[in-house]
Amino acid sequence: MRNYLLHVLIISFVLIAIPITNATGGSITLRSHYRSLSLSQVQSMANVSMRKIDEHGFFGHSTINHDYNLKAIKGDIVVVDNATGLMWHQNGSDDYMRYKNAKKWLKKLNKSGYAGYRDWRLPTVDEAASLLESSKKNGNLYIDPVFSKKQLWIWTGDEIEDKDGSEAAWYVRFIYGHVSRSYFSYYSYVRPVRSME
């Protein structure tokens, strides 16, 4: 009986230690559909360690153990994250732009078929925040050096649930490790993402 219990305990430990993977190979699935989010919803986001909460969002970093791979596909550079099943545009936009123009920029990117794909999109705030590192690792940015360091902050596709009717979206500032709001009239960079199938 004692050997049987020991055997069950060992098997249970092994099963707990094995990561469960999703259909894309990633073990973490992040929300990929846009929503209108309140401040409290963003401040209760999973897979993030928050070091400071403020009236606009939070300062923090991702708790995901990423598995980034830099790849060239049809001459275009992408970053594949095997931990989340996401493919990121390595460089993102060269210029910062207003929210409406960010969507136009994405349409052009999809029309050109960057890396052979036409389903590039703005990340959700969950996906964008997953890129935040716990310390400055890419020059003065809280992002892995596998990514370009030109994008100091990026738009997300998630808008703000706001009582005053302001048109705003959530954005991630790699220069501070901060998730916050940005009005549509403000400027930010675009770092496209797509879900791998």
C-alpha cells in the first residue's frame, strides 16, 4: 500500500509539472478579441505582476515565461512566442500615429501580406502587457531585446469603458513598464500581432 501511494504521488507530481499546451503549441492563452474595459478590469488582469497601481492603470510586468524565436518569413522579420501561440511583427511601425491611422496602417500591412499573412491586428491589452519585462532589457525599455526598441509605447485594440464618453484606448508604455489610457487624438506606435493556427 505504501509503495502504491508513493507511485501515485510521483505520477501526480509529474502530471502537475508538465505544461498543458493549447492547439497552437502555447501553454498560455491570452484574450485576442477586443473589449471595452474599465480601469478596474485592467487592474485585475491575469498573468501580470503589478508593482504600482495608479488612477490611469498600473506599472508592472508579465509573469509569462516566454519562448521567443526570431524568424524571417518571405523576407519579413517576425517574433514567434511559443509560450502564447502569438506571432509579433518584430519592428512595428516606424512612426507613431493616431488611433484611426493605426487601423489604416494595419490595413495596408495586411494588403501587402506581411510574412505571408493578412490577419495582423492590434494586440489586446492582455497581449501587449504580456510583453512587459520586469526590468529594462532593451536599452531603456521594459521589453525583450528580440523586439525593436523604436516603439516606446503601442496602441491596443481594447477601448476604454468611460462614463464621460471620451474616445480612448488602452496602450502599453515600454519606457515605463506602464499600462494606461490614451485618447484617440494622441499618438502611439503600432506593434502588430496575429494568433498562430
